[in-house]
Amino acid sequence: MNKDYTWGDIVIATCRKMFLNKDAITVADLPDLIDDRNYSTYINMAPDVMNELMVILNNRVLINIDTITIRLDDTNLEDYLAEDSSAWVFDIGKYMEDNEIDNYLYTEVIQHTYIKRDNLLFEEQDGKLYIDKRFMDRNSLTLTIKYRIIPERFTTTTPWNTLIDLPYNICSIVPLYLASELYKDDDISMSTAYRNQFETELDYISSQMVDSLGVEHSRDVGDYYG
């Protein structure tokens, strides 16, 4: 988690891009700004735009990742694992449900191999992972599975000191996206300029992101390589 950016920091940075303020505004000013008719509409709309952005980021870069590690010979997993000649079948949906992991995104499983090949190790269908035996490490039955988690939802009551669970470099461009969306009805040219800047920066960040598990090769179901 990035420990520098808070929700208040994001909202204030967005306001600075949208308004020419004679005096500097800070997070401490937000309780007054939320009641100011010049700012209130935009600040109240900001959580919805932030939630939209979190979905976009979740689909385009390696954020909101968690892991589980299993052993394929673990007798405690008999209710979740099956085996045929070509694959192990892991009922990850049932496993997550039974273990009360309710923030798991079924369609965003990260695929993780022990050898560097451009072949899929996992195929997910209806909450089950089909783990291709051809690309597994034959010397180990331990498997680490990375998966995307549902991001925390922002609302009009989200505290200003809430830490943003995004890398620093992504936090720094979030106000560009928020300003571009909030400014659409006021100044389409400025909105477009901010959006273009955001997309340019996000494309660069996406190309630089590295796999959080280090040297091991991974890719997700959308063919994004970390």
C-alpha cells in the first residue's frame, strides 16, 4: 500500500486542477469546501468517478493482487481438488466461499507458472481452475495462485484520511482522471487534455510494472504480462 496518498489528498489535487485558487487549498479545507456551492457538486461526484477508475486500473495493471498457496497432495483440500490425466482441477470458487474470502474476483485470476513459457498454466471456467500438468514443476506439488481482489468502494462518507491502496506512481496520476471526468460538462477541451495525459502516463506505468512475485513468469487472462 502507498502510505503517502490519502483520499483527501486525491480530492484536493483534483480540485486544484479544476479551479484557479488565489490561496492554496489543503485537505484541512475540505470540510468547508464540501459546503461551498462552487466545489460541492464535484466533491460529491468524486467517489463514483474514483470507483470507476479502480475498475479500470484493476483491468489494466497489476494492482489489487492477493495470493493463496496450496499443496496438490493436501488431504484437507480433497473437497476442492480433482485430477485427470492432463490437469488438476481446483474448485477455487468453493474454496474461497468456504474460507470466507469474499473479495475474490472470479474472472481476474492471475496465472502463475514455475517455468518461463508463454503457455497457459491455468484456465478458469465457472469458478474452477484447470491446472495444466505439462507446465508445472514436476519436483513440487506446491502451487501459488495470484488473484485480483475487489477494490474498496469509495463513498461520500469515506474519511479524508483513508489511505489509497495504489502504488505511488499511479496515485500521482489519479487526479488527472478524476478532473477529466468531472470537468466534461464545463470545459471539454481541458477535460480531453487531462484524459490524454492520464492515458499516456498510465500506458507508460503499465509497461514498467513488474510481477509482484519477482522473477517468476505470470500473465493474466487478458494476456497482460507482468
